[in-house]
Amino acid sequence: MKNNLLISLTVILFVLLIIFLSLNIKKEKETNKATSKENTIIEDIKKHYNEYVTTNKETILYKKENDEYIEAGKINKNVNLKLSNVEINVDTKYFYLPDLDLYINYIDVEPIEKYTKNSRFKNYIYFNSNIITKNSTTFYDVDNNYLYTLNDSFEFKILIKDEDRYGVVFNDELLYISNNDVEKIYDNLNTDLKNKSKIRTLTYHFIYNPEKQECDQSICQSLEQFESHLKYIRENNYFTLNMDELDMYLDGKLQIPEKSIVITIDDGTTLDLDAVKLLEKYDINATLFVITSWVDPSPYKSTNLDFESHTDNMHNQYECKGYGMQGGGILCLPEEQILNDLKTSQNKLGGSKYFAYPFFDFNDRAIALLKKAGFKMAFIGQYDTEGYSYPKKTDKYKVRRMTIFSNTSMEEFISYLK
């Protein structure tokens, strides 16, 4: 009997052991399964995280109040953002946007390489007036692309006064707000800096390397002479405007510091590539007016050099004898031929809004055809203004320029910057 009892107890203990082991195995499997699931979730969240991201769809922005995420606005697709550092775990559902002080769902962004914000606006001068927006404020980029809408009212100093919008600084960027979103405009002393009353545009032509070529015309500049000018401009903290900025300045939409200048280069037929490297070295902006049937501008591509039209094939002397100084074709050729030439030039440049007259020759008919082709501004020689242009006074189809010559002394050049 004792043996039977012992056997029974042994069996019971064995069964209990089997049950215990089975439960532990099941629990371990469940734990492993849960851990595996959590790891999968964490890995998925990590796939969406980087210091720099872009939105993958139009989605919602949130603010955090009392540990709750409340809708604070909307953001468009393909908007670049910067994220704060975060320790990702299975409960991470939102990423923090430090520049906006808002949050976004992690599934709504994708990692990108670092992006650089345009900081040229930091050279502009504020107007002495502010805006207060309505309770919902929509922000656009310079090209009027919608970025985001925030459910809040803001006050901004005005940096740009456009026809139907205001340029303001937000999120360390120049963004635009529609007049429709503005509740109030009022005068406010934002700066004691004065807007430059007039600006001079400088014109270069042939910039060459004496070690590789010769250039004996009066409009030739050696690389050494060109660099001496750029070095002075940089060391004395001059702001070099691009065409869009000059356009806005002349319209009175933009204010610029006293030390401002515009640099243009005509033709492109003799422009040593080292000249472009010098622009990059001193971080100075210039505009190259290209004769597109003669010059392929692609080798000169640079963030410091913009390309605009100098016609496709109308830079030929005396096509219009008796017109202007050198009879450029834009003065008398048939309208259809001129418009086709201008359109060809624009297409080759991927679009062009600004124009330089060949040989500085222009007339009323040429101006009318430029407007018809969609050009917003055109450049001539210095004529009676010593190369100066004036906001709200200068005809933007007769913008003056001062030509730099090979015999222009450094003292003369410095005087042109005033």
C-alpha cells in the first residue's frame, strides 16, 4: 500500500512538474512574442526618425497640454522639418518639432539628409510696422507654396511688403502670410537703420586668366583684378543682391542696408571658370546674362551665380543699321523673330525673368516685346545716372549699370560702391 501511495505521489508530482514547465514555456513564448512585437514597433518608429525629416502627406500638427496631444494645425506634404533628440520606445507616437514647439505623428514623416535654410533675408532691413494675424494663420514659401496652418494668432515685424502678402521671419525662415490672414497692421519702431536711397549695378564682361588667354579690349578684367574687387566687397561686408531682391527693392517691397550692390556679367563668351570659384570663395552673388546660342551656362552652375537672358542670337552688331549705338537686332527685327528668340533663350535657361539689352541698345518697341515675352526687368548702360537706380522711381525696363573697365582703378571701384 505504501508503494502504491508513493507511486501516486510521484505521478502527481510529475504531472505538476509537467504542468509547471508547460506554463513557464507558454509564458516565455508569450513574453518573447510580446518582446518581439515591441521590438518590431520600435524598429518601425526608428525608421521614421532622423534629425531632419520631411512630411509624407498632408497631416496634423499637435501641441501637448497636460500629457494630451491636441490638434494645433495642419502641415502640407513635402515640408522639411527638424526633430529634437528622442529616446524611442514602444510608446513613442509623436516626434517633437523644437522650431515650432509642436508635435507630429511619427508615421507622417520620413528621414532626409540635412537641409539648409536660405538665410539671405538676414541682410534685409525691417519696415517699422507690424502685423497681427487672425486666430488661424497660414504660412507660404517664397513661391506661394502652402506650408502649414496654425490655429493661433501671431505678431510679426514686416520684412517684405508685397501686393497681397507680407514676408515675415518665422521658424528662422522667410515665410509669407496672405493679407487675408491679417487682422491688424500698425506702426512700430523695429529698427533705426535706413533703407538705401539708391543702388548701383556693376557690369563686367570678359573675365580671363592671363596665363591661358589674352584679352586686350577695354572691357576685359583679369582674374587678379576681379578678385581684388570681390575681396574688398567681402572684407567690407557688402550685401550683393540677386535679381529678385533688386526687383523687390525697386518696387519698394524690400529695404536693404547702405552697403549693398548688384553685380552683373554680360555675354559669358569669355568667363574663366576660376571667376565662378572666386564668387564662391568670397560668397558673393552675381548674375550672368547669357547669349544662349553662343554659350552653354551649365559649366558655370553655382549657388553664387544666377543665369538670365542676353538673347539667344541677337547679340550681333548692325543688324539694325541706324538704330542705337551698335544696331542690336532687338531694335528692328520682325516681332515674331524677336519673340521666338526670347522664348528660345528662356527655355534654354529653364525660365528667365530678367534681361540685358545687347550693346545697351533699346527702344520702346523692344521694351514692349520684352513685356510680351514675360520679362519683369531689363538692363541698359549707365547713361545719365552713373549706373544708379532708385526705388519707386526707376523704370524697371531701363535699369542703369556702371561698366567696369580694365583701367578702372581700385580707388574708382571703391567709389562705385557708394
